[in-house]
Amino acid sequence: MATSKNSPLVSFIQENQEKLYRIAYAHVKNRDAALDLVHTSIVKALQKQHTLRNQECVRTWFYRILVNECMSYFRRQSRVVYLADLGDNLMPPPQANYAQNEYLDLYSAIDHLPSELKAVIILRYFEGMKLSSISEITSTNLSTTKSRLYKALKLLKLDLGGMEDDRSLSV
């Protein structure tokens, strides 16, 4: 693959490197990803420059390569879920006998709880653990675990606008 320094493609890339980066960044909103996309686009363009029939169309040809790379990036990213991005939002799927919206409201309310209260709720109601086991896991005494559970339930009740049947949250 011989590329001369005078080729329209090389000249275009050298003259427009900042603009190419800005275009990629506008698509992906991530500095490193934008740099990678520009780099990949340059490599592809250099490998395929012999297929470019009209050298005057370098600009539009290269932009198409760059935009296609950005779209490919989004397709690849949509299939990838990073556990670090999920953070504390890991929740089991809802039971089939409840409406989906009720679960979305509940999960949202649980996400807004402080972490020590959220842990107690998840361990008690999603994992079905006994309070004694939760107190061991959280390294707190049983009375602290109970008070955290009751405080979390109270906050959830307030956040969800009250429950028709308080027995559904019984300890």
C-alpha cells in the first residue's frame, strides 16, 4: 500500500484532523472513542483509497467512512452492557403477576434509597434472607438491621404514595 505525501486523501486528513475529531466526538460524546473512530476511519480510507474514482470527492468519501464507523460503534455498544455502568441498579426481573409499571416505580424508589437501606431491602425482599442473616452480611447488630428495614419501608411507602395494603411489606 503505497501512499504518497501528495495524495488528496493524505492532504485532506492532515488539513482536517481537528474537524474529523469534532465530527466523531459529536456522534459518540466520548474523547477516547472519538479518537479511536477517527483512527480506524483513516486506516480504512488509506487501505481503500485505490477504490476512490474521483479524487475530488475525498471529503464526502471520507466523511461517509467516518460516519459509518460511528454508526458501527453504536451498534457494537448497544450489545454491550458494562456492569460498572449499572452500579446499584442491578435488580431481578419482576414477577409475572404484577404490572410492569408497578415494578418500574418500585425499582426507581429503591434506587433512590441510601445504600445501607437499599441493601437491607434487596437482601430481605429480593433474596428472601432472614434479618439475622442480613445483620451478619451488613456487619450490623439485629436491632440496627430492623430499624434500617423499617426506615426503608417507610421511605418507600412515602415515595410510592402509600400502599393500599401495608401487609404486602410485612417483615
